[in-house]
Amino acid sequence: MSELILTTRQYLDLEKLALGVFAPLTGFMTEREFNSVVQHMRLPDGAVFPLPVVLDVTAEHVARLRGASRLTLRFQGHVVGEIGVDSRYTCDKPSVARQVFGTSDANHPGVAFFYRMGNCFLGGPVRLTRRITFDFSPFDLTPEQTRAYFQRQGWRTIVGFQTRNIPHRAHEYLQRLALTLADGLFIQPLVGWKRRGDYQPLAILTAYRAFIEEFLPADRVLLGVLSTSMRYAGPREAIFHAIIRRNYGCTHFVIGRDHAGVGRYYGKYEAHALVEQLNGTLGIEILRCHGPFYCSRCGEVVTEKSCPHVHRAPDAIREISGSGIRASLAGQGRAAPELIRPEVIASLAGKPLFIEDDEE
Ligand SMILES: [Zn+2]
């Protein structure tokens, strides 16, 4: 049988497809599925699915495969599975980028990555025969495992929380809100392909373990990871993240400000508008949250729904942004305790924090 060597990103997608993380998808998208998702954010059967999941190869590679209908998939020297090839296709990348990312600008990291991918896509059902171990694997639970855990704990309402940051006070505010409203909280940082300057997976996990142990009711919180690449596709990716958490067994999902955004490509609450449009079709309830930020007049973390100073005394408002905290951790200034807990910073002392190069 012909073989295909997978990149880390492709291997992780294979795993997600085979384990039901991207349900209802069970394979890399065929041309029909791809076009339907790009144009309508739905699979051909009508199910909402906002982002393409493709197996990309080069044109030379396709020629070498000589029309093989099954391919063995190999990663890090091991056979990890196979794909039944139902579809081979290409696309007009700038046009697809405009529809998926809202821009064809190659300065957008998700678009740039999409342009760097192979120009041919193979679609069809996949099988996973071997899982490869990474440093974050002990936290990389399957949907079957999380669903069983939630059931064992007797949780009927579970809030999923996406992040790619170490815990700061704005996220803490949202997590406490979730714990107040629901039975359980599933904090699932995204690891997998990210760009230079993003956190190392183990830094995020170390910080979260310290934070949960010290400050949250640990028996009501499950910490996992979502091992898939960031697409930086803003609103569409927010919906993608919600569907994934539905598949892990969550009943609710938090979408805050500029979810999965980058630079100034998306409006702060553009994802909320898309949720509004898709309301009732996702199989998971979305908690649309504004802010939060620190208000020096109120003396605490607030949202624009709970504090009047946002409009009346904007000088009192301090943004709690992941990027500001990243800058201070990188040695540019000190992180204020009202923005991030000193215990969280202390847990990271001496550890490698950031990814140094864009990963492939
Ligand atoms: Zn206030």
C-alpha cells in the first residue's frame, strides 16, 4: 500500500477525527464537504461545521501516489493509521481564505499557514491504529473519557473553557462564573500548532495546576488539553471550538472577547453575532461574555454589564489581555497582581514559557 508521512499538525487532526473530537466528521473532508463548509459553514447534510479539516499534500506527491485508493499513514516512523481516498482536489486559496478567515492577507498567521500547506487535498474516512505520546499526553483525554468522567462525577451541566494562555484574572472571573452556574468546569487549553511567542503547552498546564489547586474547588474542575492547531479564524473558529467541546460532553461553552482572533482582523464581539445567527443549531449552549476587565473604582474584575465606569470613567478600566501579560512575563515590566495572581507567575519560575519558532 502507498504511504504518506504526516506532519504533527496532520497527525493530530487524524487523531481528532478518529476519536470523535471533530464529529460528525469521520475523515478528512472530501471536495463536496470542503466546498459546502467553506461557502455555507455546513456539511452537505446541513450540520453546522465552520472550518475545513483537510489532508494537504503537494501535486508531486499526488502524482507519486498513482491514484491509490488506500494510503497507510505514518508519523514519527510509526504506522499510525490509514485513509480511504474518496476525493482528490485543489482550491483557489485566496478565495477560500477570504471566506474562511475573512481576509486573503498573507500577514494573517492562519492565512499564511493555509498558503504554506500543500496545494492538493485528499478526502475520505480515516482509521487510527496507534496513538503517539507527547509531553502533554497525560492530559489529552478522549471524548469517551471525558464523558465517562462527567458521568462518574454526576455532573449534568458542564462548562467548557477554551484558552491558549496561562490563567489571568479575567479568565478566573469567567471560570468562577461558570462554577457558580454549572455542576462542573472543563478547562481545556489548546496545544498543538501555534505560532512563535505563544505559550509552551507545559507552561500552561503547570500554571493551571497551581492555580486550580490553590484557588478553585478542584473536585469540580477537570483540566485537559485540546491538541489541535490554532487556525486564528476568529468567529468561525469560535464555533469550531464550541462544537468540539460539545463532542467532549460539555453542555455550555464560553465565548468571550475576540475569541480565536489575531491582530485587528475581527471585531471584538464578532463571534457573538455569529453565535446569534446559529443559535439553537450547535447542540451546546454558548455563554457570550463581555470583558471582563479590572476596574479601579469598583476595585475588582467586572464586565461592561456589571460596572458603570466603563462609559462613565473609562480611566478606571484596565484591560486584562493575554498579550499584555505575555509581554510582562517576557521581562518587559511587572505583571500587576490584579491582572494575574503572583502564585501563577511563581509556578512558572525557571520554566521555558514561549514557543520560539512557528511550528510546522
Ligand atoms: Zn467599575
